[in-house]
Amino acid sequence: MVGGRRVDGVILMEIRREDDRVDHLPKASLPFVAMGRNRRSDEMSWGDLDFAGLAAGYVRHLCDLGHERIAFVNRSEQLFRIGYGTSWGPLMATATIIAVPVVCVFAIFQRFIVGGLTAGSVKA
């Protein structure tokens, strides 16, 4: 595709921290943009999502629905080893910071919440 010049621009998806495509495309004089960042992010055009913000929103939503024990399922070890990865430490710290106040408020007001729910469910 690149060698035959069937395209004149490329959008790279599923980019890795070490990605040969990022080295190859400029040598082939082919413009590209990457969906994600790698070690050469300061030398190329790229776009990315705010995954930490998204995850925090997901945790908030699940807590709002009453969930208290939430699992985070990460990439497989195989994908991580071949170069896919992100900074999960700050992401989990953010999720914890968001979840702790919700759990604390619920624990403090649990008897009122349960009392209100049960009182509202009984017909007079």
C-alpha cells in the first residue's frame, strides 16, 4: 500500500510505544497522523483521548448506580509486553479518590437511605 503509493496519507491506529511504522512513513515521504502517542510524540502529529477522565466518569457512574466493588480489567500481559500501555497508577488513584467520598457518604447515611427506601415502598 505504501510502496505502491496507493495512498497519499495514513492514519495510524493502535500505536505502540516503539512503533516501526512511525519510523518508516517519514522515510517514505508519506504524511501521517497517529491515534495515540509513542516515544516520538514530539516529532509527529497525534491525537488521543483523555482515558483517565473517561475512566473516572465510568467509576462515578457505577458508584451513582450503587455499585461498591468495581473491577478494572486491563490489557493482557501479552499486549503490554509488545508495547501497548498507559499510566494506570494515576488512573486508579483518581478512581479511588472519586469512589472513597461516595462510599463514606453512603456509610454515614446508610440507615437514612435504607429507611427512606423501605418507607417509600410500603403502601399505607
